[in-house]
Amino acid sequence: MRPLLLLACLSPLVTLLPATASAAEVCDIPPRFGLSPLAVSIVNTACNEHRLWYRPFIDRDGRAASLSVTEAEDVHLADNGLVAWQRVVGYWRQSGTLSPMGSQPGASSCMAPPGTRYTDSDCRAFLVDNPWSAAFISWVMTRASVPGFTRSPRHIDYIRAAYQNSGPYRMADPTQEKPAPGDLLCYLRDRRETLSYSGLVQSLGSGAVTHWKSHCEVVIAANMGGDRTLYLIGGNVMNTVAMRKLDLDRSGRIDLPPAKASTSDGVDPGCTPGREEECSFNRQDWAALLKLVATAPAMAPMPPPDPAGTSAPPWVPQGTPTPPPASPHPGARALPPAPTPPAPATTPPVQSPQTS
């Protein structure tokens, strides 16, 4: 009877203990105190898109832990209004990165309003055939009103701008500096050898970097609640807008996983049942951390997109110079930009909605 009496005496105390808190969604936690207005705008913009795509993510071990909707599907996103493939078209069009893709099959069809069977099919083929991760980053920067950002269908163009200290970012070594919300973390891809930061700096300094393939993601949070985790959001990750988790060390720097192995001739042996260690999505040549140096948006955020998510004119903050988009291929034919409607004279700028 004594154990029962002891349990009866302790039971009132148990009710006074705090309940175990459930894990919080990092995008649902208010930005930490001290972040610049621009960093908050970048984080909120990326998080809103991640919610829209049903929050897919890659876990700390580099495994695809959740995936609901992909780029070319004709299904509704979380707001039950936007369609997945039309949303991706919106990233291309509203960022101004579709025009320099004019030589690619299907690009002109993506300039047409949705609803025609031929142009819809042609455009959706373009979305599958062409990586849109840089278009997504350019869209986030446009929507967050980041001043002077080099919008491009190639990540390497704004990596180069950061290396040259031109624009809102500067390039840093991801093994030496701590990531913060609003930064960009980038890796090089499809190369025969791992370059890391030092190799990338040397190549940029010598002018050897041309149309190198790369990929960047937005830093959302670092060490949230002391969890030693870096949270990133990128577009065209697993063909969706996904979050990635990476480990941080005790000092807050990124504990970068090793890059994927390659044979002596530079061939990637690939992910196979016998080579599970090569199957981590987090094993990349993480070569650059782009640190946000600008602090204030250029002006009020851009108006929300049309219901189809494919507003034709790319929105440009007033007073912000927009560099001409670089052509992805020499001699590529650029699509003519859609006309920009005049700004209303008496209506104040529309604030960015929380769920678009």
C-alpha cells in the first residue's frame, strides 16, 4: 500500500509541473529582437512561401522528410487558390528573370495568361526543364524590396556581386562567419572537384567564373531556442519550396557536412543502395555565405500577385536601379518585358499579405 500512498501524495505535485512543450514551427516564431527591417522582410517572404507549399523539409541527416506538391503539378497550394505550376511561373515573371530565358523552349508560353491548353503544356515543360531556384531567390528579394539586388536566373551572378561588395550582400567564408536571418548560404554544383570558399575566391579573383552552376538558400533562423540548428528555405529544392536543416557548432558557425565524393576522373558515383552515405541532400560544396549588409527595404513591399500567381509585370521598387538581366546563354533571344501599369495616384501602397 505504501507505493500507492506515495503516488497519491505526489499526484497533486505532478499537475503543477510544466507540460512538455510541443516543437514549434520555426517560421511561426516571431523574428528575434534586433533584426533589421530588411532581414525581417526577407525571412517573412520566404516563410510565407514555405507555408504555401505545405512546409516540406530536409532533416539534419540530409533526408527528404516531407514532400507534398511539386513544381509542375496542377494542384492547389495551401491557400486553396494558387496552383503549383502557376506559382512557379509567378516567380519567373515577377522577378524579371523570365525575359533572359527567351531562347529556351516554352519560355514565351510562360508569358501568356494561363488557360490555353497549348501554352499551358508548353510552359509547364519549361518549368520542368529549367532550374528555378535562382528565380525564386530573385523573387524573394524583389518582394522583400531588397535594394540593389542582382536579379538573375543564375545564382552565380549575385554571388559574384557579393564578392565584389556590390549590392546588399558581401561574400564570407561559411566556415568562419556565423549565419544570421536574411543571409544566403550557397553551394557549387556539378563540378569535378570540391572548391569550398578558398577555391571560389581564387576563381572569382582570376575571372575564371563564368556561368557556373550553383544554388543559394535563405537563412531563416540560427540556433533557435538553443537547438544548434540552421534553418534555410530555398526554391526548386526537391522541385518545391523546401526548408533545410543543418547543424551548428557551439560557437554558432555552420558544421558543414562533407561534400560528396568523386572518383579520380571527377565522376560522381551517385546515391545507390550500396552507397547510402552519398544520399544526403546536405552533402554539398557549401562555398559561400552571403552576409546581408543592407538594413532597410527600398520602399513598401510589392503589391500581392493576381489570383493566378502570374502577374506579368515584374515589380521594381521606385528609385532602385535594376541591372539588366544577364543572358543565360550567349546569343540568347530575350523576351520583351510586359508593360508596367502606371502606379495609382491616390492609393497608398498595398502591404504584403501574410500568406502569399
